[in-house]
Amino acid sequence: TTGSDSKKNRITDIACVIVKGGEIISEFESLVNPHQSIPPFISHMTGITYDMVINAPEANDVFAQISNIFQDKSTVFTAHNARFDFGFVNNTLERVGFEPISSPLLCTLKLARRLIPTKQRKNVGSLAEYFGIPVYNRHRAMGDASATAKFLIQLLEIAEAEHDITDIEDLLKFQNKSIRHFVAPSETQKRVEAQLELLPDSAGVYKFFDSRNKILYIGKAKCLKERVKSYFHVDTFTSKKIAQMFRQIHRIQWECTDSELEALLLESKLIKRHKPHYNTVDKKYKSYPFIKLTMGDEFPTIQTCNSIEADGSEYYGPMRSTALAEEIVRNVQKRFKIRKCEGKLKPSADKKPSFYYHIEQCYSPCSGKISSEDYRKEIARIQAYLSGVPDGLIAQLENQMGYYADNLEFEKAEKIKQDIIGLKKIFSRDEKNPNSLNESNFIVLTAGSVQEKTIELFAIKTGMLKLHKSIGRKSDLSELMNEIHTIYYNGESKISVFSKEDVDEIRIVSNWVHRQNGNCSTIYLEQKGETEIFEELEANIRNFVFESEIDDS
């Protein structure tokens, strides 16, 4: 902005980061012509000069692109020191002829004061550093908004784990509650002081034990030393629940992992195995629905199921709800002319075509009206439809969501939006390849140590983590290529029976991969030979670019 007065001064730079289901799903940013001079001290702080904004879009053009976000009934306007941002956005909306914001207001500064240790500074830069979030272009709109969105997600997890807050109404009330402080007894720290000094810098899972050697709590960490010590570097807690747990801690145990993803997977397994009293979520394995194409049949059909078998079928999921899975199956059955009956078929010209044949919703393979080869072409179209191609399922749902929103049926539009978010976690790729669980085989490359310029490699097969390695851009890759060959090209291509534990791992991996979107390089294996994959993998490793190198260029 050009100053601190939301009525007299104007916005020069705006960014919106949309968070849904604990993940960033979209972003928007733009400079704005303020038609005012920018004081030198603001230009020095933000890097924005009058020359940069003199030809920038007008406020009415910028806000025309984002005003619908603020009017969405599900929107919660969130910012750090939210009243400041709210005042500028609301005044600008009214000034250029749009409806003012009617959504609730959530302040991450207020949340941080209630959730983070009292001695920790609470500005954007300090909170980002506390959570290990890199901030690029600090004091620019997108730099600050992106960092705020990322530590908001962390704050929401703390609110749920330490205060049992699981819905927005409770969160909005919580931000304005009087801050209560519960004393952290020094006896606890004395009991575990020696163990605290042994904590490593690596990722991993930690456990707190009571005097009877019973597990009180299990948690994960990108850095065990920082996360565990954060419990003991405070004089008071703002959570009564955590204060009660803290008093009972007599021993700490930890297990190192090579990556955050492996820590996530191990934490989930241990919580479900031990069910600690102070872990309030994730204590049971849930049953998730899948969509199944019975590819082992001569004339496949589509159906929902709750388990994965080694039956030659193709599986899509896990889906967020049975209702969504059933709706997708109905959608496919209406859109494509495949059989609606289940079980094995014995085609015969003596059989009468079904009712669906006469209304052009089935090719009637049972009566021999279509060959197996031609029927499979229709199945291939279904595979493409389910795999996120441009005119596929997600595009159709987005059109449907737009229709409901245009007709002010916001609850229906919001339900479809949630379905789309869940589906994008499953159908996350850009390439026009089948996206079934059977063929969910890919390699992810993410930045590792910035100082050492290492790359983290994750090999995923049928949706599950099979390999993690830390490598350099100039490393000898011969051993890695042998491991990739063993994982993907050992002749074991058929899907096996999956347990509930396996399905839980698939869910965690797909969520993690979705969160890496835009911050990683992904290599998909379908329809590519081994030599082609090796060449693509080597090229990606040798030419990997770290964000710090982009900023320096």
C-alpha cells in the first residue's frame, strides 16, 4: 500500500492464496495502479516503485477478477494482522463498485499468539522461520501471502491437536478468547534434559512416555531437535491439554527417518498401533471407497468397492466418500455405453438386448451387438475420462460447479468444489495417461539441502513409497538406476491385494505429492521404455534448479 490509512491510501500490490482442506489450491497476484505517489521508505521496504505501477492494471480490473472469492459463502478472509488487510480490500471493493466483504475474519497473528510459545516473535518472517518455511520476496504481496498461507496450515494442525478445534466456528471464537497461561513445571524439563541434548537434526517421529512407560503422545517432525525442544523452551502453555501432558512426561524416544514423507507414514502407523491418549486424530484405519474397472473380464464394467484385490481390475482412488464414488460410477454409466450388469458374460445372438440398449446407453455385448475389441475402445475412453484429461471428469464437474454458482446455489457449488479438490489429489498429473492406482508409478524430485545442493528422490509404485534417496546433481547414478530397474522393471506389474494399512499409505502419499505441486519435478513411467525413463531421470537430476538459484538469476 502507499500508506497505513485504508481510506486515504491505496493498494499497490495484492495477492490471494486459496487454502482448502489444509492445502494451497490456487493463487492470484497483481500490481495495482494506485494513482498516488509511493513514499521512499515504502519503496525501500517492498521494492515497488512508482515506475512499476504507473502502467499496472486499474483497481476495478484487478478486483473484477477476485471479487467472487470474497463473496463465496465458504470464504474466510484470513491475513496476518487481518484488520489492516481487510480495511484496504473492503474500501477498495466499495470504491470500485463491488459488494463489500461479508465473510468472517480470521487473523493468523491472533492465532499465533494463542498457539505458539510466548517468547517466539509473531511477525510473518519470524513465524515462517519457526515453521521452516522459506519466504521469497518478503514484504511483497505474494511472498507474504504465500508464507502466511503455509503457516496457517501449520497453525490449524496445532489448533486441532492441542485444542481439539475441528470446525471454523470454534476457530473464529478461539482467536478472540482471552489467552490463558498454564505453568510448565521445571521438574519435567529436568527429567528429560539429558535426552534433549541428544536429539538429532533429522526428520523423524518422537514419543513422550509417562512414569509407567505408557505412550502419552506421538508426533512427527521435519527436524526432531527443533520440534521436540519447542515443548521445553517455554515457561507457560496456552493449551490446558498440552500442559497436562507436559507434566506427565518422564521419557522421550525418537526414531529418525530420511524424509518428511517417511515420518508422516511412520507416525500414522504408530498412532494407530498405540492409540496414545493425547493424540486426538488418526487413531483408526478408515475404509475408503474405490472405483473399479473389471479389466479381467472380456467385457469390463464399472463399480464401487471398498477393497483392492489381485483380480486384474483397474482401481481409482481412494475417494473422499462413498457418495462421490457412486456418483462418478452413475456419471460414467450415463455417459458411456458399457454394460450395467455385473458378473461374467457369455455373449449370444439368441439373447435379447437389454432396455439400456434400446435407449442407447449400452452396446449390449451380451447379445453380441459389439465385439470385445470395439468394446475395449469404449473402456479406453472411460480410462481417459477418469484420468483428468481436458474434457474429462474434473472439467465436467468444474462446469457443473460454475452452473450452480451462477444460479446462486452456493451449497451445491461448494459440495462439488470439495469433490474436485479430492479428485485432484488422485488425478494430479498433466499428461494424458491412465491415472488408475495400478499405473500410479512415478518418480518425484524435490529440493533437499540448499547448502549441500542435494536432491530428494522418491520412487512411487502403485501409489506407495518404494524408495527414497538423497543425491547430488553430479552423483554417480549407476546404483540408483539399478534400484529403479528393480522397483519398476522386475516383471511384477500386476497389482496385489492391498490391506487397510496399504490404503492409508496411498492416501498419505497422494496428499504429500499433491502438496509438492509446483515445487517438484515428476516423471511418469507409463508408456515409456526403461531407457527413455533413465535418460529423462538423468536429465532432470543433472539440470535440477534450486529456488535460490532462480532468485539469484
